[in-house]
Amino acid sequence: MKTFKLVSLDVIEEQEEDITLRSIELKDGLIINREDDHGRWLIEAFLDKDHENYFRAFVKNNEKVMIQVIITKKSNSPATFLVYPLEVNDFEEAINVLFMGTIVDKKQEQVEKLLQVILEEGYQGEKLLEEFKRRTSSTSR
């Protein structure tokens, strides 16, 4: 396993007909490449409590989320992940959110273009994520 500092976290959201990034201010965070057979990464983000309800809704609904992170230093290129928020833990002045997922092995521009095409075809919610996964797995073979 390899552990890295998490420098930034954005949630990729669908708003009306656009894909937008919701920037989440980090107090601290780390990301672990588990180097397992499934290519999974564990991401832990320490956040202000004002994000608690937002992330608890994803956990409650067992909903996959697409996130974009920057690892180690701000000058690095962002990496995109398809993750499940596993749990939200409450601390005195903060929360931590644990995510488990896989890296999307595409350049950011390609990911955004593919998402835009799929949205234009009318996919939404979980169907959008399923179609995105199907297309990204078929193009990586």
C-alpha cells in the first residue's frame, strides 16, 4: 500500500444540463492506494461539519459519487475517482468522510466530454453512473 497527502477534493455534480465541480474545503486528508486486485483506493477527508448532511445522504443511499482530487501538492494534475462514501464520522469540530473506489484512467478532459455526451443522451442519476462505467470499461479493453 502507498499513502499520499490529499490536497484538494471536488465532487463532480450534474446541475441541470451541466457538469460542475463542488469544491470541498479540506482540513486534512489522505489517500491510500490499496494495491489490491480490484485497483481500489481508500480516501479519508477531514472536513468542516457543514458538509455532514451532504455526505451522509450519499452514505445513506449507498450512492456512487465521482470525485476529483489532487494528491501531494497543488501543482499536480487532478485525478478522477468513482467512489462510494463508506461512512461519515463526527468529531468535536469536524467530520471525516471515508471513500472507497477506483481511479478513472482517463484525462480530465476526456472524462468531462464523455459525461457531457452521456448527459445529452438523457442519462441521469444511477443510470448515468452505470452508463459511464460501461463506456469507460469498454474503451479500456
